[in-house]
Amino acid sequence: MSLNPYLLFAATNRRFLGFGFLMAFASSFGQTYFIGVFGPGVQAEFGLSHTAWGTIYMLGTLGSAALLPWSGKQIDRLDLRHYTAIVLLMLIFSCLIMSQVAGPFSLIVGIFLLRQSGQGLSSHIAVTSMVRYFDAGRGRALAIASLGFAAGEAMLPLVAVAAISALGWRWSYLASAAFLAALLVPCGFVLLKGHARRHRDHIKGLGKPGSSGRDPVRGWTRAQVLNDRRFYLMMPGILAPSLIITAMFFHHLNLADAKGWSHIWITGSYFVFAASTVVTALVAGPLIDRFGATYLLRYMLMPLALAMVAVAVFTGAWVVWLYLGLLGVCVGFAHTAVAAMWAELYGVTHLGSIKSLAAALSVFSSALGPVIMGGLMDVGVTAERVCLLFAVYVVSSAVLLARALMLRRT
């Protein structure tokens, strides 16, 4: 894969691509891998068991999922600059709330706000803006913007651990709010400079076929999508990565104990996951532009199934890198092909409304994943057998996904 097309594309669209990267990075403050670092401190201060802390996290996440279909569709109605300002201010407010929580109820509120503004809406802005305003270069735009997710995964947990050690978890959340207010918000507005003209050009081109030849002339509404049986055939496969990967990351230390791996070994290997995600996203971008996201999507779940089988069958510490690398391949596809697929199937006119519905279902599944895995292990199912059950689910949902894509062709 030559980097020259990427470099030329990035140089030509550097400001708006930087905005996509920034919003993807900002979403990290509401992601499981960041919030989870604060868990031991929160549990110690409030005397919460693992079950109680997991339940609080689940309730806040489910609340966010319930609101996302409404809050996410507002991106179709509001100016992107105004919508971004609201979301970033909400993210700052979320960090401030977390620094002042006084008990379980306020913790649920804080988690809800973090998940809504971070994981939910910041990532929604990053992906929706790239898909909506790029046509022929949609895959490359998504790949470049998705580097923000990988940067957050690689950097922020380590920074948070150091900050908590030096300042405590409450002051670390105050520092997060200050960082967002002083750096990310101003950068967001600078990177959106000239967006009014971009949006006018987008509106003028809505009635024309996309230059890629794959955009439909008419954009589907959310109600029309809900009447399309392809949507229901696809969703088990679309949701599989968020359900399973969130569950695995949430229980990684339990998995390590079951396998005889050290905690440092599995957490210290997360860079393999991040690197694999980045490489896959960069490779997938041009493939989406050339062949279409719906073509590429059929291969997304294969690495996830292989990862689950590898963990279930092998016990050597070396399998951690294979497992995390395969997960990264799946996530790299998910960050790019899934996002572009919604536009290819249903157009961009109501993209925010449609994608927010899918995002809500994804957040909901990410809340259920850790509970399902933990419940199975609590009743005596081994971690290896849980992984095999996950593999069976992945293969079954891949068949349904392939069936849905065949229906599209006919």
C-alpha cells in the first residue's frame, strides 16, 4: 500500500480530517479503557464491590444508549459547529461532575454523561462528519480519523494512571476537564474553519449521484430503515465487536488469571491491539474507496472468530499477541467499513439519525457484554468455554450478515 495517496489526500483536507481525528480522540474520555482506570480508586473511596461498580457502569451506559437515538439525530438538524460545541461542553461538564461525585447515584449520573458525550456523541461526530462530507475519499477519511481512537487507546490510559498516582482520581478528572477546555475545544473550532462553505457544497450535491457511483439518489429515513429486513439481518454481526470485545477487555484480568498470564503481560500488550487497529484501518480505507464498504464488510468478523478460538484453545503467553492482533484487525474494519456501509446502503441525508440508532444499539450491547460474560463465569462456565460460545455467535451472525448483503445485490 503506497502512502502517497494518503499523504496527498491528508494534505488537501488536513483541517477537516484533523477535526475528525480530534473528535475520535476526545471520545476516549468516555470509553471503557479510560473510565476503567479510575475504577479501583472509585471503588475504594465508596466501598463498592466489583458487582456494584459494574452495575453502576451498566446503568449509566444503558441510559446513554436510550438517549442516543434522539441526541444523535440532532446532527442532521444543527450546524456541525454548534453541535460540536454542545457535545464538547457536555464532555467538560461530565469530567467536572465525576470529580465531585458523592455516592452511587451521582456516579450513575457521571457515567451516563461521560458515555453520552464521549463514547456516544464525540465518536458519532467524528464518524458521521467524515462519511457525510467525503464521497470518493470516504474510506481514507474514515481511516485517518479513526487514528484518533487508536491514539486515545494508546496514550490516555497510561496518562490517567500516572495522573491518579500523582494527584488522585478526583483531581485527575479536574485535570481532564481543564485539558478539554484549554486545548481540545479551541482546536475543534479552528479545525472547523470554512465549514459553512463545505456544508453549502454538500447541500447542493445531495440530489446528485455520488462521484463514487455508490451513493443512492434518495436518502432513507430512520423509519424506512426500520422497515428494511436487511437491517435486522445485519445487526447481530454489526453488534458482535462491541458486545464481545468490550466483554473481553472488561474481564481481561480474570482471563489472565484463568490462563496463568501475568496482569502486566496482558495489559502491557495493548499496543499490539492499537497498532493492528491502525494498520487495518489504513489498509481498509483505499479498499472501501475502490470496492465499497459492503464488499469489505463480509470479512470483518473472521478475525474476531479466530481470536476467540485462539484464546479458547491455546494457553501459552504468546497467544496474547495473536489474540490482540486479531481483535485489532476486526476493530480496524469496524471503524471504517461499518461507518461507510450506512451511507452506501441508505444515503447521507438522514445519516445522523440512522447511525445514532445503530450507535445506541452498539452502546447497549457493550453494556450487556461484560454482564453476560461475568454471569456465565459466575455459574461455573470457564473463560475458555465462554470464548467458544462467543465464536459460535460470531460465525452465526457472519452468516446473517452475508445473507443481508446478498439481498442488497438482488
